[in-house]
Amino acid sequence: MVHYQARLDTTFAALADVTRRGVLEQLGGSDASISDLAQRFQMTLTGMKKHVSVLEQAGLVTTEKVGRVRTCKLGPRRLEEEAAWIEQHRQLWSARFDALDELVEHLKNKEKADARSKRR
């Protein structure tokens, strides 16, 4: 459970940043060098290397260095655990909102009934 939780934390932390999400979108279309990504996102090489490193640690990106060029591509992770976690919590919140809707409807009906009985 702890390993599972740590992996979720690492993935969600990596996805929390708009630049890293943009890098993943970019790599979904084609592989790119860190230089290309840095230029595309208007940042320094050092800054982009840090972003790519976070994505690599989460298993979302892999890099390969050939000569002086480090090429990035999408990693092997398919986010199935994360999707399952999100779905589990979506179902939980959906059930809670359904129960809240029922309570609100019940209170509205009771309020209407009380108003009718006061008129009599």
C-alpha cells in the first residue's frame, strides 16, 4: 500500500505542473530533444532538464543520450493505477452527492408540506 501511495504521489506531483503536462502532450506527438522542448516552452536547458527529470522519476518519460543530444519520449507507464484511483474517488463523491440531492429533495418536500399545513 505504501509503495502504491508513493507512486501515486510521484505521478500526481509530476502532473501538477502545467509545463510538465505540456511536455507530455508534446511527446505524445513525437519524440523531442531537451533542447527542442526548452525552446518550445521558452525556458533554459537546466529548467527543462529538471522538468524532464521529474517526469522520468514518475516513469512518464524516458530519455536516451546519443552523442550530445538527449532525446525524450513517452515512458512505458499507462497511468492505469492513477485512473483506477480517480475512478474510485469519483464513485465515492458521486454517491455522496446523490445522497445530498436526496436529502435536499426530502427537506424541500417537508418544507412544502409544513407550509401547506400552516395554511389550513
